[in-house]
Amino acid sequence: MNKKIIAYFIAFIALGMTSAALGPTLPKLAEQTNTQLSGISFLFATRSMGFLVGALLAGRIYDRLPGHPLLTIMLVLMGISLALVPFIGQLWLLTAVMLLAGIMESGIDVGSNTLLAWRFGEKVGPYMNSLHFFFGLGAFLSPIIIAQTMLATGGSIRLAYWILALAVLPAAALFLRFPSLPVRYRDTAVDGGKANVLLIVLVAAFLFLYVGAEVAYGGWVYTYAITLNLATEKAAAYLTSFFWGALTIGRLLSIPIAAKLHPKTLLGGALAGCLTSMTILLVGQSSAAALWVGTIGLGLSMSVIFPTTISLAEHTISLSGQMTSYFFVGASLGSMSIPWLIGQLFESVGPGVTMLTIFATLLVAVVVFALLIGQARLHQEARAARIGA
């Protein structure tokens, strides 16, 4: 395999580890800053706000500057942010650090997805699923690392965050060695006119809902399980790992499938699996077994949705860095809004609001997906008519 592709995969392992760290460490960060859960949950919104700012800027930057040096800088800054977290006892300062971390995460995410789409075009599906498999691998490893280091250090999260900070260095070093891909200038906002604009909005809206549900589940299932006495702290950490682990395995299994199935078929099956898993979780709210089965099923079902959505967009319209950034703006707004909403309701309404909110979000995502497929078909028919004329 091309060493340049390996660099992207290593970067996404580090990105996954970083993204999954906040949920399992949330109670400790609340203690560290003398804050209640409703207050510390604002960190989800803060990091997502940083991701939003980064998404707005990153696409334009990658359309103009060499990508690999940009990825190196962002990886190093993300590592510095993580290393600082255990030293911060004030919520406002921790909020600022999480904002910076979110900006860097977004830059790495947008840049890697954009550069892979440029390199492989309509054949990007298996590579995109591979990339996000390694994100899932990092997200799977992160809670395990946190649980083990907390056991070894008497409950401290300092060593865990230092390990996460060091994990970004190999990818940063590799990107320094390789020349960047040439910038692909494609003004997709003009091609197809209003049809393209509507497609962009629908893709962004779909990712808003899906990513909001994914981040909400991965971030709150730990606290949900403990609050309902369905798991000990250690078991809840492993439950979180199993969610990300199932998501990782699903992406690994989907790599050959993505090369054979059309993205819309793969997405339809994944959404059906998500709704089935959420039904199990809602019906069996008092059952630890249902929680484990539903968590694993949801992780497997969600595994292909994000990378396959990007592949579907590349199949339908030509992606530029700016176009990809719009999708990530939608995703970041979702990751900011849905977990924050659950945090505001968790203590006042009860932990059951977690699963109800995620289920409702996925139901709306199915509706948006149907509209997206319909609009994509209209756009392709219009493009075929222009070519025939």
C-alpha cells in the first residue's frame, strides 16, 4: 500500500482517539473544574464550535495551499491541546483549549477526506471506508487506554491525555516527508446550479443529524449506563469501547462491500440497522443485556454512514475542499447541538432522554435521506440531458 495513504490512516487513528476521549473523562473533568454535569457538558458544544470554525476555514485553505504541511501543523497543535487538558482547573480555560482542539480536529478531518476524494475520485468508496475504519479503531482504543491508565494511577486522567497527545506525532512526521497532492480546482457550486445547492444542503442536513446521533451516543452512553446502574465505571468504559469497536469492525467489513454496492443501497441498509438497534435500547431500558446488544448493533449500523455519505456526494457532484467543508459544517453543528441538548435534559428529565433524543434524530435522518436520494436522481437526470444535448 502507498505510504502516503498509510499516513492518512495513522492520522485518523489519532483523530479517533481524541474524539472518543471526552465522554469517558467527563465526570473527572467535572471534578477537576468543580462543575456539575450540566455545566461540563458544554465542552461538547465548545469542541463542536471549534470544529465548525475549522470546517468553515479548512476547505478554502486546502483549495489554496499544500495539504500535507497543513495536516502536520494541525496534528501538532491538536497534540499540544490534549497535553494541556489535565493541568486545567478552570472551566473557562478548559473551554478555550477544547475550542482549539476542535478547530484542529476539523482541519485534519476535512483535509484528509478532501485529499482522498481528489486522489481516487468516484472510486474513493473503499478508501474512504478504510480511512474511517482507522478513526473507529482509534475511538475504540481510547476508552480502553483511559480505563487502564485510570486504574494504574488511582483515577487520574493525566497519563491518558499525555498518551493521546503523543499519538499524533507519527502521522505528523510522515506528512512532513511526502509532497502534497496537487490542488483540484473544481467550481462545483456553479455546475448544476440550484440542483447542486439543494444537494449540498441535504447532504449537510443529513450529516447534521447522523453525526449528532453518533457523537451523542458515544459521549453519553458511559454516564447513561452508570446513572441507571446498568454498569460499573469500568464496565461503562468498556461499553463505550464496544460501541466504537463495533463501528470499527463495521467499517472494516464494509470495505469490500463499498466496492460493489452503490452508496445509496449501503446507506439505506445502515439506517434500517440503526432504527432496529435503537428500538432494542428503548424497549430494554432496564436491561444491561439490551444495552450491550443495542450498543453493538448501533455501532455496526452507524459504521458506514459517514464515509458512504461522502462517497455518495462524490458520485453525484464534483467535490472541492470548500464543498467538503460545507458537509463538515453540518456535521459539526450536529455534534454540537444533540449532545448539548441531552446534557441540558439529562438531570432534569432523566437519563431515558438520551435514547429518546437519539432515536428521534435518526428518524428525521431517514426522511432527509429519502429527500437526498430523490434530489440526487433529479440532478443526474438533468446532467445526462445536458450531456446528450
